[in-house]
Amino acid sequence: MEWQEPAIQAILKHNECGEPETWADHPLCKIYPSKLDAPLVTYVHPGGHKMPKDAGELFARFFKEHPKPEPEAEPEPEAEDPQPKD
């Protein structure tokens, strides 16, 4: 966790996140709401590098609740006049 904390802090700052709240009714999961609509969820557990059994389900839940926004459509360029101008 020692090396992860600076990364978490950098993301929180970059995403303009607020104070954490418990997420998914899970005592080890926290969500940090973002002014940029880019929240961060952390799941800090004592298991070292082993992924907790419920992590996959929680990943899926996060992405279902926070889908990536569709990119805005670019305006179509105006068609050139096929008639040559004299």
C-alpha cells in the first residue's frame, strides 16, 4: 500500500474528488465523488497481492454504475460545391 497511496492521492487531485463515502455497502470500499464526473473507488484490503474473491463483482458494478460517456459528435464539414467557380 505504501507505493499505492501517492498514486491514489494524485488521481484524487486530478479528478477533483471530494471526501470518501462507503461504497457498495462494503466496509473496505470507498468512493470519492468527482466534480469532473470521474469518481474513484478504492478497495483497500489486508490480502497483499491476492485479489479478494468479490473484487470482480465490484469492478463490474462500478462500470455499470459509471459508464464512460459517449464522445460528442464532431460537426460534419460542409460539402464542397462540385461546380468549379470561374
